[in-house]
Amino acid sequence: MSDILSKATEFSQVLLAEKKQFSGEEVLHHCDGVCHILLGVGASQDLLAAIYLAYVCDVLSKPQETLTPVFGKELTGLAVSTHKIFHLQKMAGDSSSKQTPSALQIEHVRRMLLAFSKDLRVIMLLLASQLQHLKFITDKKIPGYGEFATNILNIFSPLANRLGIWQVKWEMEDLSFRMLEPQTYKQIAVLLEAKRHEREFEIEAFKSQLEQCLSTESIYAEIQGRPKHIFSIVKKMRGKSLGFDQVFDLRAVRIIVEKLSDCYRCLSLVHEYFKPVDGQYDDYISKPKANGYQSLHTVVTNHAGHAFEIQIRTRAMHDHAEFGVAAHWAYKEAGIKGYGGFSAASDQTQRMAVLRQLLAWERDLSSSTETLGIPPERNNEDRIYVLTPDASIIELSHGATPIDFAYAVHTELGHRCRGAKVDGVLVPLSTTLLNGQTVEITAAKEGGPSRDWLNPDLKFIGSQRSKSKIRAWFNFQQSQETIARGRELVEKILQREGKTALRFEDLASQLGFDSADQLFEVVGKDELSLRQIEISLRPSVQPEAIDDKLLRKFQSSKYPSSQGNVLVVGVDSLLTQLAKCCRPAPPDLVKGYVTKGRGVSVHRATCSNFLQLQSKDAGRVIEVAWNRASTKTGDMKYAVDIHIVADDRQGLLRDISEVLAKEKINVIGVKTQSSSDLARMTFTVEILDTLGLAKVLTSVGSVKGVRNAHRQ
């Protein structure tokens, strides 16, 4: 006995000494029995220790805090999870039906499913505990537990079958059947015993013939007589209306070989030496069962005409057939990130394979309640598990829809999702998915999501992750459109300047951008003046060179001008012009820039073009201010650009124009561009100053479909 198991048993001796199970079995005796069952499937010492600690949790007020310092976080977590599962199962047993699981019990099963998903070892502990209950009740011949046996057949035997843990499955079925139909069980057992010696002699003779047959072809194999499963015999007799002597697997052998190729070589030899029975061949190697079971099945007759069922499999297939998933992880020590020494990736693969079978188990139980008209209940956990058509499991949040499922599978599948089938039935994309359903997505070859998916009232999306992906798609599309527009404008400038041979990347680098797309995006957003690109293409010309005579005049003057709408500090009657790149208007903070032959160009102080010019040569910058006398009279009007982004629709331009007219704003220019149901408009309007512009922008923003309205 290992140190951890010894410590767990000693720790539980006093605490569980007088405790008993519902059947009257002492808890310590029950734990010992569970350990014996687990050892039969090669369970680890940690797993054996966990069963004692799970029952200790019943008598501790704070089991997590008490056990962790003694047994460690991992073993304590397994014990606490198992204790919770036992409690859930007790609640489910109290509400069970004699015929099928009740809707409430299905709810508990679903909660167990979620708990299993967190630590798969809990499955083995629960199955072993249920089997020990059966063994004790049948050994002591305690009456009144037919309902318990029915629950085992309805719930836990299918679970063991789904997971391929055959050794536990057949014991559960035989013991439950013995409790439910003792006379039939005894009758079949007597028949088996009556012919046991005859069958054993025939099987031994048949095995000798097989060994001789295989040795001639140098095939090394282990040949076993297969144990008889009474419940399966009865099911076969009832299902196919057969007599006892007509059940082929009363005489059965199993051939275990080392290599996959030997399986088919054995099959060929068996069919060559013995006569196969028509319609009794199954290849579960090329087409495994849902629980992963693999083997070749055939029925042949010997020279005396007696039928023998033969199973042919490799050693690995045999281990899986006997112990199912237990052969992979239940009996190994858990590593840091996985069971049985598996790497994180292989553990995840095994975990998903087990969950796939758990989901199928839960769906089997759910369908049995629906046939009685009992609606499946929604569990209160925050996650659900649904299946892809190829039986992969996808984890989603509650309230998820087929669109969420598509995005969880792959982002591109989500973008191109156009329809969905749930359990083979076409459903709307706004359908809420339930635990265990199979979802199939119909996708377009190309295209993207619909903006309607983001409308919360339509309930197309239940996941914030999906919403983020959809928004990212639209943002990317808008960015691409902006880049395309900027590229077109840059290409036109290069053609006009005769610089078509110039690489875009070189031009972007010359202008201080990291890439051509970055340049195109800035140009497409009208954040970079096309004039500046023209300047960079004419390195020999200095259009912005300082007029020395003008600067000398500026530096020697002492009095400001009183004429015009802009005052140049220190210069009388100096020519000024408002820059078109930023279109300044009172009371914007403005700056002046002295140009050659065009006087002073007046920019907003925050204008990106001005800031770049200032960084190149601050000597050109001069102070300017608005002429108060001119602005007070209200004679001067200033042109400003209003940029609007809106959902494209019929009548949009008319509605915006009506709002501007209502605000008594004179429109002197309009530029519009539409693409992908999105409209971008630039209105050039005349205003006295910018003080009332905020109200105008608010009014424009209230127009249906307008997303953004701002001064450019």
C-alpha cells in the first residue's frame, strides 16, 4: 500500500467508523469494495485514496481547507468533486422513475456531465461506487432495491457502455438483471452451467485447432475463451426471438495479436479452415463503434457443425475493449497538466473523446424523457457542449446561437455563415442552442457577416466573442475601403507629376510612414494634404521657401493691420489666405506660415499639415489673430468641412440637407462616396464662427442612419 493510500485510510478510519450507506453497508467497507473494483482496471493509488477522502468530506465542515494541507490541492480537488457528484446522484436517485429517468434526474445528469468535464477521473469513481452498491445488495439479498437497479440499467450501464468500460458494464447489467428478474437470471445461469463442461471441452478443442492453424502461418497470438454475459444473452434471445441453443456467443473465443495486419491475416485463415456463417461478419476496426471499440467479429462452424463466435483484435484494442477510457487515463498518475503522462495536446484529445461519449450518453437519456412528453430542462451552469457533424465537441456559453457556434469553430466559417441545421432540422440563425445538440452550418463561398447580427433586439448573437469578431470584420472592411480610396488619390498625383515609376513604399518612407498602406489610409481619411505629397515629389522646387523681403518687413513692422479678417502681428496690410486643408474659422486658435509669392497661409494651430511644416522650419511661423472688427460686423463667412459617415439608404442626402437648411446653414459643396452599404459625405458649409457648429453637428447626428458627424 502506498504512502498516500495508507495516509487516506488512516485519516478516514475514525471519521467514518460508524457511518453507513443507504443500503446499510458500512462506508469503510464500501470504500474497500470500490478500491477492489478500481484495482481491477489498474487504478492509481491516488484514485484509490480519493474514494476514502470523498466520504470524509461528508463529516468535515470545510473539507477543502482541512484536506489540502495534508493531501495536496490536486487530490483534495478530486475528492471534493467526487463528493459533490455523490450528492447529486443521491438527489437524482430520490427523484427517479421506475421506467425512464425523470426530467429532474436528467438535470442532475447534465450537472454531472459538467463536473465530469472538469476532472474525468470522477467518472471511474462514480461508476465503481455504483457497482459496489449493487454487489453488496445482491450479496446480502436485500429486497426493495428494484428501483435502484433500474436506474443503474437506465443511466450508469449506458455510461459505462459509452465509455467502453466493458468490465464494469457487464457486471452492472448482470447484477441489476439478477435483482429485477431473479427467476429468468437463474434459469439462464442454470442452462449455462448445465452445458458448461460440454462447451469447455468444445472450446478447448477449437482453440487447439486455431493455434495449429495460426502457427503454420507464423502468426503469434493469445487465444482466450470469452466470459459469458447473462444479460446480453437474454437481450439477444428476446430481441431476435432466439432459443438458448441459437445464441452463437455461447461458444466464443478471442484472438489477440500484436499487429493490425495480423488481424486480417487471422480472419482470412479462420474463414479458410472453418465455414463462416452468412451475415455474421462485422469489421469494427475500419468502422469503430461510437465508444472507440475496435475488433473483427465473425461466426464460424466447426467440423461438428457447432457455431463459434470469434473476436480478433490487437493488444491495444483489447485493453480498450475491456477498460475503455480507463485504459488511457483512469489508472495512470496525473501529470502537471494531464492524466497518465499524456502531453497537454494528447490529454486534450482524449478529454474531447470522452466528452463526446458523455454528450451522447446525456442525449440518450434526454430523448427517453421527451418520448414521454417531458420537456428537457435547461441546466443552470454557464456552459453548454454541442457537437459538430463529425462529433467534435464545441464549448459555448448559455444563450449561444448557430452563429456563435460557427465563430467558435472558425472565424471564417462565422463570417460566411448563412444557415444552420440542429439535429438535422433547419432552424433560424437566432435559435438558442441546447446542451448535446449536433449543429451543422451552411456557409457561402465568400462574403461577410450581416450588420443585423449586431442588433441586440434580433438576438442573432449570444456571445461577446462573436460580436467582437463581427465588429473587427466591419472595421477591417472600412479600413480597406479607406486604403483603396487613398491609393487611388496617390496614384492620380503620381500620374499628374509623371512619377508613376516611383514605388509606393519609397514614397511612404519619404513622407515618414512605415508602409504604403499606412500612407494610403491617412490620405483616404483626408488627414494628409495632397499638396504635401506634391511637394515631396518636387525636391528641386521650394514652394514654401521664406520670402526674405516679406520676413524683413514682418520683423521691422510694429503695428498690426486693421484691414481684412486676419491680423498678422507686426505687419501692416499683409496678404493672408485661409488654408484649405484645415479651413480655420473664428474663434479657432490660428497660426501663420509665410510662403513664397502667396503671402501668409493661416492654419488652425492643431492642423497636422501646419505642425509638419513647423517641425521642418519654425522660422517660417508667425503669429496671427482674428480681426475683431471684422468678426463683430458679421460680414465675413468662413467655409468649413463637415464629414459624415452613415448607413447608405434612399433619401439620406435629402434628409441631411433638410437639417442643414433648418439650421440656416448655407451648403457650398458636397462630396459623397458609397460602398458596402456605407456612405461617406463631406459638406462644405459657410458659417460666421464655429461656436454654433456643435449644435449643427448634433442635429445632423440625429438623422436616421448617421453614425458619425464631425468637423474635418
